Amino acid sequence: MKATIISLGDFSNFNQFHTNNINSTLDWLVNNEFDTYHDCVNNSSNTLVDTIAQLLIGSKKVRFGKYPSNHCIHAIKEIIHQKIANNEPIPILVPMGPHKTIVNENIDLAEVYALKTLSSLNSRVSKLYSKGLHIYLREEDITGWFLTGTSANVRESIEKYLANFEMLIRILKYDSFITTFRESQLVNYEDIVALINVYSNPIRNYINDTNYNYDNYQELTSYKVLMALGWKGEIPSEQRCFYRERYKRNYPNKSDFEIDEMIVDYLSISFAKSQFGALVPKHIKNDFIQLTFAPPIPGIPQDIACRRIYYRILPVNISRMHLPFWRAKGFLNLSEEEPNLAINNWDDQDKFYRHMIQLSRESDTVVLTADIIGYEMN
């Protein structure tokens, strides 16, 4: 049974040709799957574990970033082998932000793109291994409360975004292999904040002590304190530059001091969640492969990143642009003869024709944003 799509926009200013194309493109997106064929299955010398590992790593069509190291591939294969031996689905952990870059914005086509990419991956694996994948989406609500704010408006926006995202999964009929869970189901916010208060000063001191001189950092008291608390590795300069560049891009009016405080907050809550075991449901423990739509972060310790793969939300044959779906604006681009699925950042919002659609299946209904750019009016 197909999902029903109802346009909530006024198409009176569009010509019939574009109106028909918009409707058919949205129907294709919602009720079909992405073609992300990977020819690794044609290699007769591959074992089942090898082939599934290659499918998960993906080709450049869906993978974002470099091909994993041999160490990472070995770690991924170990999980696959273990789950096949036990005749269990292969667990995939996917972290996701709790709201759009603009906090009050609704889910849009970017969320559909990401779910279609995950569904395509599961379909390809299931053709070879009947148990397929089980994908666990970690909804980072506590992270949103701490980094964005705990006001009633922020909490309401986070709840609306996550509830609509969960409804979208059900409407697309992906809830048989995708399970969402929230950080707040694993740990109390107050406990996380208490631990952040323990970690933030040592992290801040270490960053300040090594901002301009990295020599003999292992001898610094701030580093020793951080290690004693359970921190792994260093916070190298390339990692700091990575965070500063992205925070500066998203918050251009923030001072350098404010940007560094945002980095301290982010690292503190990440560390606290890890120490509390608030990263994965307890029943999958450490036996999972992480798929992330966020870009690779330089300088992460290898034992943390060794089972991590990086994906685009749209295959490159559809768009070469990539952003995590919670950071991206997903829309239709009518600059060509046919509507194109597209993503971008949140600049120049006045150029878009605001368009909402309602998706329904059985008793479930959700409204999402499907803005349009580049259209020709009558």
C-alpha cells in the first residue's frame, strides 16, 4: 500500500507541466527506493562476510570520505561474522541531531532522503543475508537541551521534530528494521549535567594549556587530570580547527572565546554520555557498527572510530552536495526540465517557494516541508 501524498501548497501560479512533475517526483521519492547498486557482489572470491562488509562500506556513490583502513574493515567484519554465526540482524547505530539548524523548522525532504538511503542499504544486505540489518537511530534530545537550551520553546521544538521523524519512519514502513531511541531513555538529564560540571574545567584547562604550545603535552597537569577521569587520547590541533571552522560558519557573530566555550560544552557532554553508557541501548552493548551522516572528525582515537562508516544522505548521482539531514534543508530544485532532489544549508530562505505536504498511511499522518526553488511562474 502506497503512502498518500497531499500538497498543502497553492500551485495556482505554477504551470501544469511543473505541477505534474512536482507531484510525480514526490510520489517517486516517497514510494520508491534509491538505486545504490554496488558491484562488489559480482566478486566470486568474496565470502558472505566480505560482501556484506563491502556493501556497508559502500562505493563512492554513497560513501562520504575516505575508504576505511584495514584495521577498521577487520573490526567491521568481526561484528558481521558474529551476527551471522548467531543468525541475528547486523546492528547499525546511527546518531542524529535533535532538531534542524533553525530550531523551529519542521522535518523536510532531507529526512526522507536519509531514511531512503538506510532502507536501500538494508535491502541490499537482506538480499544476501535474510536477517538483514537492524538500524538503531539515536535521537540526541539531551544533547539538544544542553547545547541549545532548556526553555519551553526549545524543548517543544525538539519534541515536535523527533515525534514527526518517528511518524515518518512508520509511514514509510521502515519501523520493522529501524528503531529510534532517545538519550533521555538511557540517562537522566540532571545526572549528565552533574558529570559535565566535573569534566568541563579539565577539558577547558587542557585546551587552553595547549592552544599555542603542544610540546610535551603529556606532562601537563591538565592532561593528566583528563586522563585520570577516563578521557582517551588527545584533542589535536586539527580537531580543534575542525570544530572552530564549523561553529564559526554556523555562528558567525560569536567571538573566539565563545566558540571555544561551545567546543568545551560539546566535548564535555560527549564525554559524559560515553561515561554513562548513554550512546547505545544496553542490549546491543558494544556489538554494533556505526553509520554516521556527519563528516569525519580528525583526530578521533582509532578504537572509537574503527567501526564507523560515513554516508551521504543522497547518492552522488542525485546530488554531490552533502550535509547531515538534521543540518540540511531538503527541497526540490526546478532549475532544470525535471525537478531535482536537492539539499543545501539555510542561507537565502527568501528564494524558496514555501511548500508543505501531508503524508499518510493507514492511521498515521505527518506534515513535512517540501520547499521549491528555481520554478517558473505563469
